[in-house]
Amino acid sequence: MATGCSSSPAEATGDAGRSTTTTTVVQTTTTAPPAPPDLVLPDIARADIGQEYTDAIVAIDPNGDDTSIDVASRAPAGFSTIQNSRGRLTGFRWQPERAGQWDVEFTATDTGGLSATKTIRLIARYPRPRDVLVAMGDSVAAGFGRDRSDFGGTDECFRSEGDSYARHTYDALVEAGSLAEDAELLIVACAGATAATLSSFAVTATTVDGEVVGEPQSQLDAAIERNPTIVTLTVGATDVSLFDAAALTNPGADGDPSRAIDQFLVDNALRRLATHLGLTLDALVRSTDAHIVVTTWYDPTAAVPIGVDGCTGECMVSVMATVVEATNDVIIDVVAAQPAGRVSVARLDGPADIWEATNGLGPDVLRDGLGPLQGLVDTFTSGTTATCADEGSPPQDLISSLDCSHPNEDGHREIARVVTETLLGI
């Protein structure tokens, strides 16, 4: 008897032993989950006064839903939307009426109620046909202090345009190529100006040669309408009475500087300076393309000053140092709050404070009034020259001997050197 075997498992076990293959079919879908529209519009729309800017606004819905676009915030004068024949918003038109910048929000909403919002920054500027440097501020910025003729100035701002630190800064920047050779210098600074009056008191602008330009307007408006390349600004002495030691001090201090300072007056003055300087810088940054340079204050006090009743010598030195430092702290803090790269500080204090008054012009017995110049000096010093040296002169003479507060011609050149270095270092 013979037997046989199979080498195939399937043949040995029949159908039950056969191998099988299972196939899994995965189905995919192209339907996207609900999503808000994508709003396409420019980030910035810029136009000069008298020009018009137009652009499209498009909403793309990833689900293919119908969308509508609306203005979601209040728009400034000169802005309008563009609509198609079906009344759908498709674009905008920007024809500014005044300089400044505004943010306008748009919202796109689909039929499912999902929405997206984006913002356009509208920028408006006055056109600038050439480089311009505008000098703003008080008597120091106006060039006052150069010589006796400043006290008998023929304009209400007591300017000495050709010898002001702004003039020397302008010359240096043109020579360095930072300003074009056909650049314009405009002085709007005015003796007696405070941070508040920069935007409220009308003055006439003058050129470097003293020629009047345009109609009277505030310093701030004059700067905005020129859209300058550079603005120089020195302000605060009148706000805080830096050049009027009698107003800063209390009588009967008996040589104690802590008792001598009229702290109530100083604190209120510093608050006003911070508020109004901040508002001015806000407006310049928002409404011009200028780079703005704000100077701090030097301390003109002599090493041994005449002082005031109850506070002479070291007492007067301490009082002035305290008030000047507090004023500069305010200026620096206000500038620091501005957008990066738009406003710089030119430091006339700290290591750069080489300012020191000499013994005043004429006999000391006439110090209260400087003889026949009494009425004119009162405009700037209220009759006091407390910062004058009791005797002698400092190693470097940068302060006018007429009032022992304002810079003389060399002083204006020194301010210009610091301001120029600040600008060229940007």
C-alpha cells in the first residue's frame, strides 16, 4: 500500500485553509471647517494735503460664503468709501483736509456670521518741496542773549536769527550733507514762550536774515504746515522760572536750600511743562515727518553766585541745581514716551554742563536793574541776576554778562555743537 502527502497547506486543508486579503477604503472630504473671511487692504494710506489716495478693499472667504464689508470705526474728514453698483463696499478714497494720522477699522462678515477686522492707518502731510529746519521754543531758541542789541530787538520775540544755535546747527548739517544746500531755516521761537503757548500764541516766522514769512500763527501750526526735516526745540525756562530766581525761592530761608525752594510753584510748573510738552511732541510726531531734537537745560549759576535775600552762595547753587535737574528729568521722561526714532534729546546737562555765569555787566550796585536797561532786562529776568558771580569770571565764558542766564555767542555755538552731534549720531 502506498500513501502520498501534499506540500501545499491549501490542498491539505481544503477551503478552510486558504489565505485571504482585506482591503480598507478611506474616504476624504475637501470641505473646510467654517472660518472667517480674509480681509485684504493696505496697512498704510498716505496722501499730501491737496492729493488723493484710492485703493481697493477685498474680502476672501475660505468657505466660499458671501461676505460684506463695513467701516467699523469713525473716519476723519476727507475719507470716503467706494461702492459698486450693488452697494457693496469695494474700496476707499483718502483726500485729507489737515495733517495728522488716524486709524480706521474695517470688518468683513460672511453669511455664517463669522467676521474679521483689520485697520488702515491714514497719514496726511503738508507737502515739503525742500529740506526745512524749524527752530521752536523760547528766548534761548530765538537766539537771545548774544549781545546788548538783543535787549533792544525790533521784533516782539527778541530774536537774533543769524547767531542763534539753530543757525549754527543748520550750517553744520548742510556742510555735513545731512541737509540739502537749498534747505530752508525758519525761526518761530519767541522770547517768553512756554510749553503751553507753543500751540496757542501767534507769532511771525522769520528766515535766517530776519525776513518775515507768512501770516502769524502758533509755533506748532507753523511747524506742521512746513512738515520740516528737522525741528529743534528748547522750552521750559519760562514755565519753571529758571531765569527768575526770586520767583523760585521763599524769603527768609536763612541759607537753607530746602526751605528756599518754593516747592509748590515748582511742582505745579513741572506738571504743566510735562503735559504741554507731551502734547506738542504728540502733534509733531503725528502730523509731520520731522525728526525732533529737544534740548535739556544747562545750569548757568556761578560757582559763588550773588543769589537772593536769604539764599546766597552755596544755597543758591543748591536751589538752581535741584530745579534744573527736576526740569531736565521731566523733559527726558516726556521724550522717552514718544515713538522710537522720532524724538531725540540733546543733553546740555551732565558732562556737557560747562555753563557758568560771570560777574555781571557794570557795577554790582546796579545789579538789580542794570541801569538804563532795567525795563528791557525785566522782560527776561524780572530784574534779578541771582545767578551772576559775586566776582570774577569762569574758565569758559558761555553765559551772557547782561543777565547771567542766557547763552552768549559762544554759548549758542556750544549748544549747536551738542545738537548737531545728536542729529549726526542718529
